[in-house]
Amino acid sequence: MAIWEWVRFVMGGGLLLCGLGTFIIEIIGVFRFRYVLNRMHAAAIGDTLGIGFALAGLIVISGFNFTSLKLLLVIVFLWFSSPVSSHLIARLEVSTNEDSEKHYRVVELDSRESESEISDTDTISTK
């Protein structure tokens, strides 16, 4: 029985360290990127993945009980809410940015239909 608890502790600690490493990479990305959408992408991915790893580590350490069920529900809630909120903030940034030509190019949908060759780097605007 003691060996199983040590295995669970080591696995949970490993997941917690993976979550901590993800948070550190996220912080480096947030401070190194210059454009706000790049920063937000690093923060959103890092939060979702880092929180998932950290809470999964706590679930493994806690064992199968009511607390682990509550932690699993927190993971599900954060995995649904974090990307949605990041997407809404990114859309707000794109729609209110005055220097958009500096960061990306807007291509209207009707002009794209007439083009024979489509570039993968174009940004589509649905205005």
C-alpha cells in the first residue's frame, strides 16, 4: 500500500512540475512577444494547459474522492471559459486597433473568391 502512495505522489508531483514549467514558459512568452495578440495567445494556451496539468496533479495526489471530482469540474470549467474569453478579447483588439496595417492584412471575402491563388498567410475579415 505504501508503494502505491509513493507512485501516486511521484506522478502527481510530475504533473505539478509540468504545470509549473508551462506557467514559466507562458510568462516568458508574455514578456517577450511585442504584439498584444501574440501575448494573449501565449497567455491563453499557457493558462489552459498549465492549470490542466496542475489540477490533474492535485487530482492524482488526492486520490479518487469528492475533492478530485470538484477539481475535475474546475478543469472542465476553465477549459471552456478561458479560450472563449481570450477569443472575445482578441476580437475586441482586432476591431479597435488603429494600427492594424502594421501587424496584419485584412482581405475581404468577396475579393478572395475572384483570386485564383490563395495565400495561407492572409487574414480573413467578415465585416
